[in-house]
Amino acid sequence: MFRNLSIQHIAVMLPALIFAFTIHELSHGIMAYILGDSTAKRDGRLTLNPIRHIDPVGLICILLFSFGWAKPVMVDMRNLKNPKVDMALIAIAGPVSNFIMAFAAVMLFFPLNMHLPIPEWLSDVIIQFAWINIVLGVFNLIPIPPLDGSKVVASLLPDGLYNMYNSVARFGFLILIVAMLAGIFDRILPIIREILDFFIGIAAFVFLL
């Protein structure tokens, strides 16, 4: 999804990716803290400082290979009252934060373009930021460990299947690589476009009435 990048595109995407990753991981930590686990707080992850959240190798990989990662937020399930459900809430907090940022960017785009003569590059930055966040949100909801979607799916399973599902988590990264080689990005691309169009449609309805 981030193929054929020019220097200009990297200059736009790098800060957008760093901010999107930071808010994503911070959201995991905040939700865990709300639900009773202070591990993220002890680890210094309840911060907007991107250094605490960004994995440099993962960031470079997403620019070069369309696949990357941030530093995962650690959670101690023993501190959660309802581990299955709470882990799902902690997991989904990350993608939800990405969708919120994407929607906010689109909602900002319309009034700026309508009332201010903003330069084309700034319009591109706003739309690219929305796109990046939708990509991260949708991708992380894929139900393959260690992605967030796997924890959401696991929470819906009965205990027997839940344990079985978690037992294959150690093979999740390999399964994810195979899925990528099989073209999973191409399959979710229409979903990403539909979500962006949906956000744009809402913004257009609000501001063009």
C-alpha cells in the first residue's frame, strides 16, 4: 500500500506514521490502565513521546515493504477482572483510535478547503494522514496473531477454542507473512477505500448542506 514512494511522499508519510503509531499504542495502554492493569504506565507507555512507542526497524519496514510494527504494549492479564473481554477491549482501542484520527482529518479537510486558500501539499498531507490511519486500523483488525483482531476474535470463542486459538499464536507471524504473500493487502484495499469514501461522504454532508 505504500509502494513506489518518492522522497516527497516519505517526507509526508513518516511523521504521519509516527503519530498514528504513537496514538495507536498509547490507546492500548490507556485502555489497559482503565481496566486495571498498570503495566503500560510502569513501562512509560502512557505518553505522547513517540520514542517510547516507535520501533525504528518496524517503521523502516513499513516504508520499504508495506509491513511494519511499533513496540507492543505489554499487558498483564492477571490484573484484569475479565481477561478475555478486557483483552479484546484493549486490543480494539488501537484500531478505533486510528479510525477516529482518520475521521478527524477528513472533517478538518473540508472546512479548510472551503474557507482558506490552503496549499495543495497541505491538502495532500491531510488526506494521506487519513489514509494511513485507515490502513493501520483495517490491517490491525485482521484476525491473525499478533494483530489486534486476533484478540477480538479470541474473546468471542468458548474456552476450549479460545485456548486452542491462542496456542497457534506463536505461528501468527509466519501465517501473516504467508497471507501477505498471498495478496491480503490487495483484498483489504477496497475496504480501506470504502471507509475513506464513507468518512468523506459524512464530511461532505455536514459541510456542504
